[in-house]
Amino acid sequence: MDVRQSSLFRQRAFIDGFWIDADAGAVFAVHNPATGEYLGSVPDMGAAETRRAIEAARRALPGWRSKTAKERAQIMRRWYELILAEQETLARIITAEQGKPLVEARGEIFYGASFIDWFAEEGRRVHGDVLPLTNGDRRQLVFKQPIGVTAAITPWNFPSAMFARKVGAALGAGCVMVLKPAEQTPFSALALVDLAQRAGIPDGVINVVTALDPAPVGLELTQNPVVRKLSFTGSTEVGKILLRQAAGNVQKCSMELGGNAPLIVFEDADLDLAVKGALATKYRNCGQTCVSANRMIVQESIAERFAQRLAEAASGLKVGNGLEEGAVVGPLIEEAAVEKCERHVADAVNRGARLLTGGGRHTLGGTFFQPTVLAGVKEDALIFQEETFGPVAPVISFKDEADAVRLANSTPFGLAAYFFSRDIPRVFRVAEALEFGMVGVNETLISSEVAPFGGVKHSGLGREGSRYGIDDYLEIKYVCLGGM
Ligand code: NAD
């Protein structure tokens, strides 16, 4: 099946219910990272088109906001069902533009759709409050109201799920949205919005602007006074730029930024479970996941055994085009990502680390990289300090619990952390001591629509998913009635 033949493979942007070209007719090309093959092109838009998308959203807001939560939920539910019905085509679009194995892409569609279903229902549970009397002649109430016109900017590593996680919460709350997908992966967002229209989501409620240069679009989305909220997922560096821009507009921001997740293995852990967990978090999406374990922090007495076991398992992972049967590790997104992995491996080895498996480009060429395990990594290594975003697992050893917690927390990032232990008091102590927004204990695949996703420190602001996720799209209004 060639996804380019599908009616869901859209090559135009979507504004006010219409498929639109850029004003000057400019387009940019998108390539398949596994083959380098040209996939298609989308409009190269800028501030003017973004402004029109914002205006379309503003016009659509009163109609969407004034529907009952149940009416909104029914339309969103239809969208959710259409997404599931088209799961295979949507998954193939992800694999074509992003590279991940098809089985993971199918999982991403299912995961993303679950946020639309979840927030359709959460929208029906947005309650205000009646406050206790402070004075007999008045009544005090709290209303929760949709923020209004919102914006989102999403990354290439989960091109479909990041779109759904943001749009789902916005629409469930009664907000409308203008979204800019990553330039490497616009087709997943465009396919989803096609299905949104078929489901009956009114024109202007969701708008998708595509651009090769994200800066002018980002500037308009943060500085236009009509836009009252921005939700961003991407690097900490770009998140800080957007926060500075949004400050001028006192715009509410949710930021899902970079991570540098530790995975601690204590000597009392179930080693089989720890190796399995490390493998799942490290090599999924070729390590290009913000919650991917970046640092394996293992107690001295078992560090060598753990590293050898992980290397053995990693060397057996099949690397290949995501469409190939059995491929579990796809390509990296682009050449710069390969160079970063090479730099991190070389730096660790220069500082005394030992390469147990992998270590460089895969014989498949292009942007394929070998699943890699490094033992004896030092704390000052680049790979310990920075997010690698690739299939490279560095193993560093620690002496005792305090040392493990110190190493894990010694980063400006605080998104996800994992640890393996069977000692119940330790499980509580360490879970409490880790400075991260999400902690997996004896489990590394922890994300779901029911749980709050987000980070602390330089990993971000706000939470997505769960019953907390809808709050980011609501304003609290206090109403005081006097003269009773
Ligand atoms: P990136 O920050 O370069 O790009 C993310 C998005 O921002 C893209 O759509 C891009 O076009 C846009 N962008 C870039 N510069 C911009 C600007 N000046 N103005 C407006 N928009 C701009 O990040 P990336 O390399 O694509 O993604 C990888 C990073 O994202 C990693 O650090 C990863 O940890 C992080 N991430 C975080 C989460 C999370 O939920 N916390 C999830 C996925 C990825």
C-alpha cells in the first residue's frame, strides 16, 4: 500500500475548512527518512496565512464554545471512531514521514486517538463551584470557561499523537485551535484534520498551517492578541524562545520540553525486568522519545552484568525500514541526529567508557544507527549531561541509594525517571526524592490518556492528558452576586 494514493494524504494546509496553498504558492518537500525518497510537498506559509488561520478560529469560537459539552463530545467521538477505522493508513503515513516501525506507528494512532475520546468525556465533567458564604447578602461562584483561541506547535517524533493530545484537550474544553506541525512530518496532522472535517467538526475550529521556517509562524502565534494560549512540545531551546515571545502577550503557555531520563537499577531489582524495561524505553522510536531513558544508572555490584545483558539484547534488535516485517529500530530522523549520536559515543569513549555493542552508523546507510551500549560511562560525559535522542544506552555505576538519587537529579531536566527495586520502603523514598514529573517503578512504558504527562524544571510547564490536562484550556472566573 502506497500511502500517497490515499485520500488522507493531503498536500495542502487547512484553514477555515478549506485546503489552502501558500499565498505565494511556495511549497517545501518532505522525504522518507528510511529511504531518502521524496514523499510529497506542502505549502510554505508565513505570518499572513497564520493570521488568517487565527481569524478563522476566532470566527469559529462562538459556535463551538456555545455547543453543549455533550454535543461536542458526540462529534469528537465520531472523529475518534474514524481515526480508529483508518488506523492502518494513518500508521503508514507516520512510518513514511517519520520512520518508526509500523507496529509502533499503529500504537501511536491508538494512543493519540485515546486522547480525543478521553477529552470528549472530560469536557462533560468541567464543573464550577459554589463557595461557602462569607456574608449573608451575597453569593460567590466559580465558573470555568474555555480560554478561547489557542495555538499549538508539535514535534516530528510523535507527529500524530502530539497533535491529538493537544487538539483533544482544546476541543473538549470548548476552545478552538491553530496548529503548526513539524516541517519534517506535516502529513500526519493533515490526515487527522481531514478526518475531523468528515466527523463534522465545524470549519475554523481546527486549522493547520504548514511552514518550512517555523519562526514567523511561531512569532504570529505568540504575539497575536487573539491567541490566548500556546501549547508547545519540542526542545527546551525553542520552548524558551516561545516563552520569551509569549511574555509580551501575557499568553498562557504549556511547555512539554526536553528530557534526560535516568533509569536506576538497584541491586535488589529483578534484573530480567530491568533489562526488558531498559530495552523498551531506550530503543523505541529509535531512542527519539522525550521520555526515553538517556542514562542507565546501575548499582556497582550488578553494573557489569546489567550492561552485558542489555548489550546482548540490543545487538539482537532488527534495524530496518519501518515497513519491513520484524524491524524494531528504524532510522533517525535526519543526518544531524546521527552526528549527535556519533559525538556522544566518541566523547564517552574518550573519557574511558567501553563500547559493548554498536557504536556507529548501520551498514544500511542513510540515517540508520546501530543499537549501542556503553559501559563504564563517567558523570562528566556529554551523554550524561545532554539528551542524545538516539539508540545509545550509557551505563554508569553508583554506590548507594543517596548516590543514585544525586546522579539522577543532577540535570536541569525533569521529565520522566524510572527505577527498578523490590524494596518497598526504598520504592517510596526514591519515588519521592526524584525531581521529575513522571516516575516509572519497575515499568518504563507509563504514558496513557488517563495519566498526567509533563515535566518539572527545564522540561516544562503544565500537564497533558488525565483530568488535569483540560485545566490548561480553561479560565477560572469568580462571580460575586450581591444585594441578596
Ligand atoms: P524543536 O524544538 O526543534 O521543534 C519542535 C517544533 O518547534 C517543530 O514544529 C518546529 O518547527 C518548531 N520550531 C522550531 N523553532 C521554532 C521557532 N523559532 N518558533 C516556533 N516554532 C519553532 O524540537 P525537535 O528537535 O523537533 O524535537 C525534539 C525535542 O522535543 C526533544 O528535546 C524532545 O525531548 C522534545 N519532546 C518533548 C516532549 C514532551 O512531551 N516533553 C515530547 C516530544 C518531544
